[in-house]
Amino acid sequence: MAAESYDPRRGTVSSWLITLVRSRAIDCLRSRRVRRAGLETNVDDVVTLRDSRPGPELMSVEAGRSRAVRKALGDPSQDQREAI
């Protein structure tokens, strides 16, 4: 609201300002409530999401297994190569 919207026939400046501030405060609270409701819905969706990547512990175990397999297959004989 702009100052031009003030009409002295409808009340005092202070009552107009109080009404203006009250209306803005109510609008702000309603806006926050709507945003908060949207965030709560989004949080519920995020809780069900899971990271499909392996964690650091599993990656470490898999790296150890990989090293063991490479070491075991380091220099196989010709017969072993054909079997693999």
C-alpha cells in the first residue's frame, strides 16, 4: 500500500498504519506457513531416498579383494590362462 491510499475520512493515520502493518504481518505468516508445509513434504520425500553408492567401508573391502585377486592372477601359467 502506498501513502496515496490513506483516506482521512476512514480513520486516523495511526489506525491506517496499524491496519497496514497487521495485514502485512498476516500475509508474511501465511506465506511462511505455505513454504513450511512444502518443506515438510519435501523432507518426508528425502527421508525415503537412499544413496546407491557404496560407503567407504564397503569400498575398502572391495579394494582389498581386488588387490588379492590381481595378486593371485599376477603371472598365471599358460594352462591357467586358458582355463580363465
